[in-house]
Amino acid sequence: MYETLRDDDPAHHVEDGDYWVLSRYSDVQAAVLDTGRYSSASGLTVGYDELAAAGLEKAVPLVMLDPPEHTEFRESIGHSYTPRRVAGIEPTLRRFVRARLDAIAELGKCDIVAELFRPVPSFVVAGYLGVPEADQARFDGWTQGIVQATAGDPPAAATAAGLFGYFADLIEHRRAEPADDAISDLVHLMDGDPAGTLRILGFAFTMIAGGNDTATGLLGGAAELLTVNPGQRQLLLDRPDLLPGAIEELLRLTSPVQCLARTLTRSTTVHERVIPRGRKVLLLYGSANRDPRVFGTSAADLDILRGRQIRARHLAFAVGPHHCLGAAAARLQAASYSPNCSPASPASPSTRRQAPLPPGITPAATPPSPSPPAGNRDSAGAIRVRLCVGLPTLRNDCECWKTAMLPPNNHSRMRAHRSATTSGSDDRRLLNSPSCPRS
């Protein structure tokens, strides 16, 4: 799909929803940098009533602000996310990951996303925000609620309202009892600001929506890519010094945020097509990060040796004013678990990931294993994709299992799977969905 859009229709109009899609690297990069023309203030999905649907009209998140308001707010909180401060959480994070791995060793086999790849980001985000460990289980419900709310689901909007209620109480608690966390920092910085509480609530929304599900997508997608590319996996095991570059390459290919939208503030011509003022424009980060015009003819392939060369070019964290605030934390999470994971032999026939692809979208590349027999398909038409994710703390005969039956409209969890396994289908139905795969 991405390849077809880039080559044949780089400024694509979707009639159902009346929005536009940019898929080439140069166009996506230019749009992200031009915040005066491509505005975030009306939301980041293709819906034209997004803020109301998500209950965000008053507590507008940082990511939905434009300069100069965005710049001022970001500068006020930026000190919490410097690489030096992020590095300070590394010892605690590694202990947490080690404990999860030890627990998995006792299980023998498990859902690797539920047991490791989801808890790690929740632990990091909760630590930044000062959420007590006992309350961290709420993150999954909040994350799913945010995804559904931006798609216009009223019950999900109520879930997001519950998130705001929780953090409103936490803000008041931190006024009385400050701690070493981002909420306490913001309470101090915004003391006396009549809109301070709303700004902090918007920030909490951004952290959970942007820092939780996205990191899970990176970790899960990375595990799958290293499993279906055993030569690359072995190279990384033999050369641990390649890990920083490998993380950049895995970020590029997984692109945990596959796309976000902007709203045009004035009519703009792109590839000889006029996009009217006020229209939503969907920026396909996932497509841009696989554009051979920038990353070469092997752009769709995993090559950890190119990682160090692309750090400043890939758009997994966007670029410019909206460059991801949590980029250093995401890289740290990938580094903290990667050295501990050694995927099992791909020859093992029993280790499977079971996940359906959206209708009409099929893998572009032949998997390393033979096509599964008809008996391996379930009534929902799911295909089984190999995901061999063994851990060194396990016995050689133990395996981790990932079994997840995803409904066709579950874009949030589908994203990492699709980006790691598809690149060439010309089916555009996904672009006609009411909301972009979010994180």
C-alpha cells in the first residue's frame, strides 16, 4: 500500500472523510516542519471533531498545540526529559526488566507483550508522572480509551474523562506533598497560572497516549523483525556495540506512530494537486521511513549496519518543534531489554504469533518459514506468523508465546504487526478508516 501511494499517488485524496494523504519522505518532513501551514491545533486524526470526541476542548494536550504556545509549554517541561535525566532512571528500569524476565522464566511460556513489552513502558511513564505502582494497572484501560475516544466512541470519551479525574486528584495531592516526578515539577512551575491544572491534565494525556502504546509497538515490532531476520539477530548478538544503531533501524521500520494528521491553514499545492484550506492531511510516517528515495533500494529490509547513519533522518520521533519529547526514554527502554533477549531458533515449529491482517492487506514478502497449512487458519481467517521470542533465562526447550486475536478495527495493536510484515499491498481501505492508528 505505502509503495503504491508513494509511486503513483503521493498526494492522495480520500473522499470518504474528505482528507488527504502524504506518503513520500520529503513531503512528510516538509509538512512536519511547517507548523504555520500544517497545524496541530485541530487534532491529530482525520476526524474533524476530534477534540470534542475525545473530551479535550479544555485540557488540550501538548501535541495539539502550535507555536508559540507549544514552544513555551514545551520549554517549561523540557528539563524533565533531557538525556541526562532519562539516564538516571536506567538502573531502576533494568531492575524492573530483570524482575519481569525472572517471572517469565518461572512461567515457562507466556504472552510476551502482556508480560514484558506492555509493562515496561507503563513502568517508565508511571514513574515520570508519579503514579503509584498500585495504580499502574489502569494504564491499559486509559490507553485503549484514548484510542477509541479519538475515533469518536462516546463511552471511550468517558474513559478518558476518568483519566482526567484521576490526575486532577493526583495534582492536588502533589500540591500538598511534592515528589520527584513530572507532575510535581509542573505544579511548581505553573503555580498561580489559572489554566495550570488544565495544562497538566493535557500533559498527562500526552504522556499516556504518546509514551505507552508506542513503546509497546516498538518493542513488539522489534522482536518480530529480529525473529524473521535471523542473520541480523545473530549479528547483533555477536556485535553488541551495534545496539544503538540497531535501535534506530528498528525505530525506522516499526514506526510506532504510523501516521498523524495536520490541518491546513491555507490552500497548498502538493504534486500539482491543490489541497484546500481547512482540510485534514494525514502524514504517513511509516511510509516515509521506508521511502527508497531516502533510504535506498533496500529500505523495506532490516539492516542494523545502516542504523547509525539514519538516526538524524528517520521520522519515528518526527522532527522540528514536535520532535518526540520522550525519544531518549524510548531508546532507553529498547536498550534495557534488548541485551536480555535472545530469540529462540526459528526452526522451532511450535512458537507462533496468531494475528489477523486487515481485510485485503497481505504480507508483501515471503516469510522465512513455509506457508502454514489450512489447519493453521482459524474461523476468523487469521494467519499465523512466526514469533520466536525465547529468553536466555529460560531452558532451551521453553518458549514464549504471543497469541492475540485482533479485531479488524483494532488499529492500535495491529500497527506494529502490519508495519513489520507488510509493505506492498495496494489495498487502501485502511486509509478510509475513521481514525489513524494511534499511540
